[in-house]
Amino acid sequence: MKKQIILLVLSISTALVIVGNYWEIPVMALPPQEDIPEEILRMELVTEARSPLDGKPLTAAEYIELQAQLRDSPTPKLAPTIREKVYLLHIRSLLRQLFPFIHF
């Protein structure tokens, strides 16, 4: 009899806690009305962009023109001494991974 009473009290208190939690918290099943659905955002054409150089806002035509200029311009070359130092730094980092106990 004692076990049955304890079981009854536990089941009632558990049910009250579960039901009480549902009554207290508002349900947020749907996004707010001001949110634009992702499907619509994917279909929109982008008519403005930012410059990859300085981050200034550009129109679509200016962005295409800048991309063409960047594509046509030659890549900058490093000075031979700097290139050699970068190469030596890569070798140094590789040696540090292979021999961590040696301090370079």
C-alpha cells in the first residue's frame, strides 16, 4: 500500500511539473512575420556588393569592373630575399614538427 501511494504521488507531481512547464513557456513554433523566408532570399538577385580591397559599397556594374581589373592585373612578385626567408621559415616549421625537442 505504501509503494502504491508513493507511486501515485510521484506520478501526479511529475504530471504537474510537465503540464506546468507547458503552461509557463510560450511556444515559438513559427518565425516572426518580419523574417524573410530562406527560399525567397536564395532567389533574390544581389545588386550591391562590397569591394574586396577596402570594403566600400559598390554597385553590381562597379563590382564586375573591379573583378575584371583584378583578374587582368599581374600578381605581385616577392623579392628574392623575402621569398628565400619564407622558404626557410617553412623548412624551420617542418623541422620543429619532426624534432620538437631541438630549439631552433
